[in-house]
Amino acid sequence: MDFSFSEDELIFRDNLRSFLSRELRPIVSKIDKEGIPHEFVKKASSLGIWAMTTSQDVGGQGASFLLSTIASEEIARADFSMATAVLFLLESGWGYVLDKYGSKNLREEILPRVTAGDWFLGIASTEPSGGSDVAGIRTTAKKEGTKFVLGGQKIYISGVLEALHWGGGHLTLAKTNLEAKHRGISMFYVPTSSPGVEVSKIENMGRAGISSGIITFSNAQIPEENLVGELNKGFYYAMDGFNHARVLVAGACIGAAEAILEIGLEYIKQREVFSTKLKDFEAIAFEAAELKTKLEMAKLLNYKAAWMMDRSPNSDETAMLAAMSKLTAPQVAFEITKSVMMWMGAYGYSKDALVEMGFRGVMSYLVGAEGAMNVMKLIISKRLFQ
């Protein structure tokens, strides 16, 4: 059993960390206020990290999910508001799905623009009637000649304005067989510029650097060539995508938590209260020890999940490990962020400390993005008792 990274993985991590420390960390406050600059995305794409899981013939690296998890960690270490990490994992996770299931023409039309950092690619599944119950969606797609006509609404969808302004769109789930549940759902690539597609922004608590909003389909006409894979198989493609995305989400939470814990440890080494360093108070020192231990446990679990994604992506064990990672990493990251803010006192609560960005960002993965906590428990328990 080998717990070490390969030499290539270590070089990749070190080079990426150096790039992000120069190009991303200095602008995180600006990102939280104004959004992720498209120029940064273009710079990052020149390193081959945008949709890096896609095949080389469409501009990707064909990278392993372990390598992609390392990248997700490093991006969130630099921007622990989670905004840039969200953008990264959307392109990697859903670029993987389009690359795997999309037609040759669809892949060649979209993915080179995504890997180059020109276009945005996201997922549109959540609806006003519910998020976790993907099989219960109400958006419909009816075949009319050589087109599908979409009607319905999606909500809390990441990247609605990026897709509108940069170009691109979302892999969108819609009912194509009203009599069936999950077996009647198809996946379509829907450009945001399509007639009949309207987007509006929702103001979220955190992750402010990437937009979140509503997509409304009012008789939106989509070419039949934009069907991803087979008709009525979209639910299964989405589950594959969510399993992979959960590993990247966990990686991002771990990266953010690691950076924030490092900030906290440095603070308690320097800060004095009653002529004593904070680190020398047993209550704080022991809490730090527990947090570091939990972080290491979450990291090892996530690496195992990523390792399994590369070896047995469709197995029940892999899906369970992905859910375990998504269940564990956000909770550990939130606990670390909360504790560090409390160590820092009033300073930790201020925007000058930057830590509060992580508090707001990590919360999104506790409330539901890529699956709520109880949904992860449901996935795990079903596999325990099947």
C-alpha cells in the first residue's frame, strides 16, 4: 500500500500552487466582490487544468480524477471563498460527462472551447419543486421534427451569467417520457444564448465570485443533435457526473480547510492574551490537534475515493466512497473555519481576515450543492443494507 504521490503528481501540484499563489490568491477579495475574471480563466486554461479530465482530442489532458482532485484542493487553497473551485469542478466534472456520453460532433463543438477557457459548461438539474429528487423534475422536452422544445424552470444553477456573457451553456435534464420517473429523463446541452432561454441571478450568502440563478425555458428550441447520449438515459449520466463531482467538491473543501487552518495556527502562535500565546492554552492547542486529525482523515478518504474513480468508476463501492467524502469534507471544513474565526475573535469576523469567505463558501456544500448531507447518508445507507 503506497500513500505517496507520483513524481509527476508532485511536480503538477507544486507548479500549480506556485501559479495560484501569484495569479489567484492576490485577487480573492476582488473575486468575492466582482466575480472571477475571464482573463484568469484563460491563464489557467493555458496550464491545461480547465476541464482537465476530458480527452486530449478535445483539448483536455485525459487527467486522472486523483490529479483533478489535487487541482481542486490547490485552487480552493488559494481561493477559499470556493468560487473558483466551483468553476473548476463544474468544467472538470461535467466536461467529463459530455466527453464520455456526448456525440462526436457535440464533443468537438463544445469541449475545445471549454478547455480553452472560452466557454462555460455547467449542470442544470435543480428545480423550484426540489433539488435532491432528480427523478421528480418537471421540465419537459418534446420532440418536434428535428428539434426538442423545452419548457420549465431550473433554480440555484451555478454559472448562469458566465454562460451568458462568456458563451456556453448547461447540461440540462428534462422529462422526455412523462409516464416514467428516472427512466424518462434525458440530458441536453442547452446554450444559454438559445431563443426561449432566460436567466436571472440569485444573490447567495457565499461563493459570490460565480453567479447562481434561475434558468427559464419558454418553448426553447434545441437541435436534436444537442441530445447527450441516448434518449431517456439522462438520469444515469447525471448520477455518474454527480459521483465524480462529489470527489472534486470534497477536495475543494479540504484545500480550503487546510489553508484556513494554516492561517489559524500561525495566528495562535503569534497572538498573546494575558501574556501567554494562544497556542499555549490547552483548550486551543487540543482543539487544533483534533481539527488537524479530522482534516487528515477527510483527506485520506477523499484520495481513496478519487483513486477508486480512476479504477472502478461505476461500482457501488466507489459511489459510496464519493458520498462519504461529500458527507465528511464539508463538515470538517466548516468546523475548522468556525474554530479559526473564534480563535481570531473580532478580527476573524472581519472581511480583512478573509477567513469569513471560507465560512460562507463551505456552507453551500452543507446545505445541498452536489447533494445535501442527508442525501449522502441515504446513498451510504442504501449500499450498506442492499
